[in-house]
Amino acid sequence: MLLALFAGFNALAQTTVVGTVKDNKGVTLPGVNVKVKNTQVATLTDALGKYTIKTESNNPTLVFTFVGFTTQEVPLNGRSTINITLEDASQGLNDVVVIGYGTAQKKDVTGAVSSIKATQLENENPNSVTDILRGNIPGLSVGFNNSAKGGGDLLVRGKTTLTGTTTPLIVLDGVIYIGQLSDINPNDIESVDVLKDASSLAVYGAKAATGVVAITTKKGKSGAPTINVNVNFGMATLAGDQPVYDGPGFLNWRADVQRSGGVNPPYIYNDPNNLPEGVTLTQWLNGQTTSNPTDLWLSRLGLLANEKANYLAGKTTNWYDMLFVTGQRQDHTLSLSGKKEEVSYYMSLGYLKNESIIAGGGFSTFRTRLNLEGKAAKFLTLGMNLQFADRDEGAIEAQFSQLPDLSPYGDFYNADGSLRRIPTDDNGLNARNPFLDPTYNSRLQKQSTLFGSIYAKVQLPFGITYQANFSPGLDQYRTFNHLSSKNPNVATPGGSATRAQETRYNWQLDNLLKWNKTFANDHNVDVTLLVNGEKYSTWYTLAGNEGFAPTDVLGYHNIQSGNKPTVSSDDKVYTGDALLARVNYSYKGRYALTGSIRRDGYSAFGAAKKRANFPAAAVAWTVSEESFLKSAKWIDFLKLRLSYGINGNREIRDNNNVIDPYVAIQTLDGGKYQSVNGSGTPAEVNTVVNSSRLGNPNLEWEKTKSLNLGLDFGFLNNRISGSLELYDKKTSDLLISQTLPSAGGYVNVNANLGRVNNKGIELGITTKNFTGGNITWSSTANFSLNRNKIVALATPNDDPGNGWFIGKDIDVIWEYKILGVWQENEVAEANKFNKGIKPGDFKLLDVDGNYVYNDLDKQFIGYRSPRFNWSFRNDFNIYKNFDFSFQFISSWGQLRADNQTKNQPGSVGFGRSSSYVVPYWTPGNPINDYARLNSGLSGVSFNAYRKSSFIRLNTIALAYSLPKDFLGKLKIQNAKIYANVSNAGVYAPNWNQWDPQTADGNGNPVPTPRVYTFGLNVTL
């Protein structure tokens, strides 16, 4: 009887629960993990989003978990049917964001942290981390890179330094990452958080003044193994056009070039077969005799023998179409993730190959990742995050910079089929065949990088957690170059070759103690303590040789066979350490206080200044939790934040953009000189001398004191949400290389000199425009404005040589103001300058009216950095299965140098072969914004500037998700077909060159690609 009674009670206690899980669009979700809390009982939703689970608990709680959605816990409360709608993890205030050595829910954060979920952009197939960030984070400027590698520079809240690095610190899965962003596969990223104010940055102390970009990669979440395949192909085409002259246009332009001297009658440069009315052939000959007027005409235009022959044969070379090509692209990622009992895993393999829009250029990389975590015991969790990448950047692009110098009547080949060195055979010109290097030279440029984090978490008594992270990084760089003797542009007999190899090894060790405790239900205290150590080492070797014999066909594979070997090395090392204490306190989830102090040590600074302290504090008040706002139904969330603290910047880089760890000490330079011994044998003698840089034992960190006022809000059932930030930053002890008087024997010294102030506004707003029915529509707008000012320099005087002026913006432009172009009726006034100024030259403002141009006539005419940035994004879901999005980004108010308007090519002159099609002044076309051809310098050297404001249609994306019922039959969770266009178009009303945002190393505009991508994303 007792056994029967017990069996009856047991049967009564067991409950079967059923239900359906959908997303906020009403689409059912297969593969959702449904688990009975604190048990091992779990199941997954089927292809139709339905689940069935049995529980023996008295009042169980079901936990619903799915990648990309906010986890929900639902008490059963006697029910047998529970239908759930999971919220997109990107929308909720319960989202977890990175705050440095830890995480917090978005609603509880006291600092300025902006986030983006990678799943929000998956239809756009971001090529790099920068593509995820571009236009999606207020206050973060992302540059545009035209190379096949992609990417772009990152700048958080404007410049706060004059010579120190402005690149934000990268934190990958909780540890500092010093590798390249291109080694991180965007398909592996779960979210990116950008930390901007002193409170959120202070935990990184000496490295954080330029901001922090925290990247979190994917982890295994669902119970069953999940396989994801993302395959896409694409093509890159030329996004903009800046044409050069074709054959007839080239001849007309060359005629105007010759007329610009103003010595000979203008008609003598006209085609003798088509003379102007009233001009005879005798007049045209101008005293010369010839039996071939056409040949004389072409000679007057400066054409050489092969150009003349090609003109007569009607043959032209289209260098433009040869240099710019359609680049093929592909990007594939295969991943496996899941969670089984106490072990979660995520692993991926990725391959990317991009061809450039410039012939010969390309980039490829193989990337793999393993994230593994398992509970080894009740008190011990072990894990590792491991990333490996192998990049190939050895492709040699054709020299597109030669384009405006190439004659359309030049030759690509010699008679024997080899490439012609100079298409017009004019050795005095700078035009070279742009395909010489990719045809004859060879390069191997590969980088293999391994970065990982191995960690252990230990649960100690009293709720204390100890975590140890060991994060090693190993980079192998190989750059081998061979300048072939077959290349007619290589002057070294027998050719030359170099082999540069570098190994970089770094490690970090973090020891973390954490304690989180709630007292009396209302008081929560979260404590973080850190002890950190780091070391970075690099070993660089360069071997070279030239004059290879008997042949250089093996190039850098046989470097010992040359007759002039060279070898050099450069090894560097630095160390650092840190202590950190941070306390977060909150009361009733309404009031929050954060205080932190970090003490940093860095070996590169002076002997007397190895360490510094970086404190910070922040308070937050969730106003919407107050009783007096509870009745305001239209206010869902309202939080005020205020933070203040000090951050540091420690990085000084050399001319190769490599960290210099010896900036504070006196170094020695080695050298050699030729000598002859007593027997008359020549030999080289080693020498060691003081370097030209003086040591400084008092060199220390740049320090930025930052005040931030923030407001987070959500209105009308969170139909409108966002944040507003106001900040004021003051940077002192700027790291500057100060020039020294030559009498002391040293050229310069690195010192802490000068101060810069920086302030700005950021606004980010998200609106849910349509939320029900067959169409949903949401919009996100970001706006940021930044102003900086140099408060002090090394001396009380300005530094015009570096472009630094006390009281002015770092990027202010100090230059002569162009009033227009001197016209023919202004010759008498122009002659007063006594500088040979002619009609068609630019007219500069003579401020003091003394007819002499000098620095007293220069003015502050504008800024190189934008006056404000904005972006606008729209996302649509149409009839559940279609997703459509587009995004605009814009920078407005900046100026860029545009010296093409001067029509003055410099020392080479327009004896060069051709030109971009640029307007120019002539007596018959007296325009006022472009100078004449071969214009003079208006009596002084100057730069012309033009507005480069732009609005870029950054992305357009369309995706179709296959129906769930169809996929369920195939045992497929999700399948999506997508297409997108990046850099779809640019509106720049005042800029008529390549791209208004991009430039080469010399600041010259360069073309950018427009990329079309078609892909398939399948989850099994």
C-alpha cells in the first residue's frame, strides 16, 4: 500500500508543459533551448517552434535560451501551456555589455558605453570589424580604406593628443589585444561595445585615453550542436570616376599647355588640317618650313616619335581601363557551436579572398577560432579562447598613381614583346609603365598570428570568485622582396633582394578577484580587484643583397649569391604591470555609484616616472524608478549619469608606426667607416656614437581628465529610445618630440609638453516606426560633434612648422586665402607684387596691403576634421521573410587640399604626358576657381583647399529567409539568401576628385571600391 501511494504521489508531481516560442515579429523559432531551472531536464523547440517538456518540480521555472535573443525565465505557476515571445537581444535594457574586466546589464551601467550586436548587420556581410562599427556608434569615427584588405582608422571622441597614438585600445573577449583587426573574423563576433567616458575607461588606466573597443566573440549556447555555413561571392568595381584625357582631348589639352606660355601666336598649336577661320597655312608655319605640317604640329605639342606614329595609325592605349578592373571577392565561414551539460563550445573556419579594383592587387586570409569552456568541478570552470590567422598581403598592384602622367599615344610593349619602360621613350619625364613592378618583381608578404586566452574561474567561500587569465600572442612576419634585373626600371645590375623577418611575442597575466553581494534585498555591492602583468618582445632581422650572379632568377630564394650583402637587426622589449580596485554599488536598482583606482607601471617611461595613478568615479540615477514618474505612462526608462576620471596614453610610435619602448633613455647608434690596415687591405671599422635624441628620465604618461554627463531614455513603450552624451576632456603632459638648439649636440628630446582641451556632444536615437502587421520598420540616427583646442605648447609661442597654434583646433588650416583668379584686366595690380604673376594665376589675399606675401598674410581658413558627423539607418522586415536595410553616413564641414585646382604640376611641369580632366583658366574661358595651365605660384608657395563634405550611402542589404515549415522538413533551422552593396554612392557637392574621404600616404585622393555581394547563410 505504501509503495502504491508513493507511486501515485510521484505521478501527480510530474507535469507536462507544452508551448510555442516566437520572436517579436511573430515568427516561430526552431532550436530554442528550453530547460527546467537547476536541473538537467531540457529540450529543443521543433521546426515549428513547438516544445514539450516534463518536470517533477513542485513549482518549476522554465529557462528559454536562444542565440541572439534575451534569455527568459518563466515560473510555471500551475500552468501546462506556456507560449513565449523572445525579445531581440539588441533591443532590451537587460542586454549585457562589457564594462572592462567584467560585464553589466545595460540598464545598470554608470559610464558611457555604446553597443552594436553583430546579428543586426549579418545581412550586410561585414568584411571587417570596422564595417560593423562604421556609422553605428555615436562618437566613433571610422575611416575608409580603399585597399582589398579594407578596414579604416578608428577615432573615439576626436583628438586629444598631438603626436601620441589616437587608435583606441582593443579588448578581445575580456583581454587586451594588440594584433590587427583583420585577423578577427566578423562572422565570429557576437557584439562590440565602445567605452568612451573616464568611468568605463579607467579600469584600463594608462592605455585608455583614446577609448576602448571591446569585442565579444560567440559562445556555444544551444543544447544540440549547431552548424552554421555562411558562403558569399562578390565583385568590387570602381565607385567613382575621375577621367583622364582620351586621344583627341589629350591633343587639345597639350595645345593649351603650349599656349599657356603666352609667347607664340595661339593658332600655331592648332591642327594645320583644321585651322581657324582667317588663319592661313603660311601664318601657321610662323616662319618655319616643312613638307609635313602634321608632324610639325605634333612636335609643337611635345609628342615624341612613337606617339606621332600611333597618332597617324589611329592607335591609342586606354591606360584607365587597363589599371582599373573588376575584383572578384569571396568570404566563407563554417562554424560549429553548442552546449552539452557543463561544456560549451564554438569553433569556426573562415577563408576570405579579395581582389583590388586596381590591377594586380589583392588580399587573402585564413582565420580559425576555438572558444571552449567547461565546468571541471562545482567550484572550478576552465576555458580558452584561441584565434589563428594567416594573412597574405604580397600582391603587387599596378602603380595607378602614374595614370595622369601616361600619354594615350604611348606604347605598352616594346617590339620584342617586353614591357616598355617609358611609354613615350622620354627619359626626362616621370611617367613609367605602371605594370613594370607587378610583371617583373616578386614579393612574399605573409603574417601568421596566434592569439589566445586561457583562463580558470574558482568559486571561493563567501561568494568570492577568483579568475586567472593567461593571454599569449605570437606573430610571425615575413616580407621578402625581389627587384628583378629584367625590370627595366631597376637600375641595380643583377637585381636586388631583401628578406625581412620578425617574430613578436607578448603575454599578459590577469589575476581577478570578484565579489558580488546583495544586502537586505536593496543594496548590491560588486567589487573587482586586479593584478596584471605584461611583456612584449620583438626580434627583427633584415638581410639584403644585390648584383646577383650568374642570374637573379631565384630572387630572395638565393640571397647569398649577390656581391653586396647587408644585414641588420632590431630587437625591442617592454614590460608593464597594473593594480586595480573597482567598486559598483546600487540601491534598489535606482541609484548607482562606481569608484575605481588603477596604478600602472610601464618600462618605457623615465626612471623617475615609471608609475602613475588613474582614478575615476561615476554616479547614475534611474529617474523612471521614482514614484513621482511611475504615473507617467509615456516614460519607460530615464537615467541620468555623471562621471569623472583620469585616463592615460602611453604609446609613442616611430616613423614605421611601431611602438618605441626606448623613448626615455639615451641610446647609441652603430655605424661603419672605411679604413685601410697597415698592409693596404681595405676594411670596415665599427663605430658607436650617441643618437641624436636626448634621454629624459622624467618622461611619463599623457593624462586626460574627463567629465561626462549622460542621459539614457525610452519613451512610448520604448518606441523611442537612445542616449545623449555631453563630455569635456582636458589632456596634459602631451608626449611631444621637442627640437633642441644645435649647440647642445642633440636634435630632439621626447618630453611632456603642452595641453589640449576636447569637448563634444553625442546623440543616438532608435525608433520603432512600425511594430505590428506584415511590415516592421525601425530607424537609428546618430549625431556627434567634437571641438578641440590647444591650450599650451612647449613654449608660449605658436608652432607654425607643425601647424600648432595656441587657442586653435589641432586640425586648423593656416593658409593664404584664395580670392579667385587674376583676370586680364587686372595685370597692372598684379604687377605690383613684382613676382611675375600673370592672368590665370590664383589671387591671394594680401592682408596688410604691402604687396609682399609672408606669414602675416596667412589666415585660419578652416579645419581638416569634420565639424560634425551623422548617420541614419533603416531596417525593415516585410511579410516575415524579407529583410531590407540601408544606411547613410556623413561627415560635414571639413576641408582637404586640392592642388589640382592650381594646374601647377611642380618641377616636372606639364612636359609630362597627360592629366586628369580638370578645368583650367584660359583667356577664352576666364573662370575664377581654377588657375591657368602651368600657373605660377602667385608669388609664394601655398596649398589650395576645397570643401570635402560628403554623404555616403554606405550599405544597402536585402535578405530572404526561407519558410520555416519548408526548412523543418529538411531538418534545417534557418536558411537565408542575401545580397548587399557597400559604398553604394557618395554625394559630395564641392569635391570632384576620387573619394572625399580616402587618401594615400601623401594625402592624395584615391579611388574606392563599390562591392556587390551575394550570399547564403544556413543553420543546421
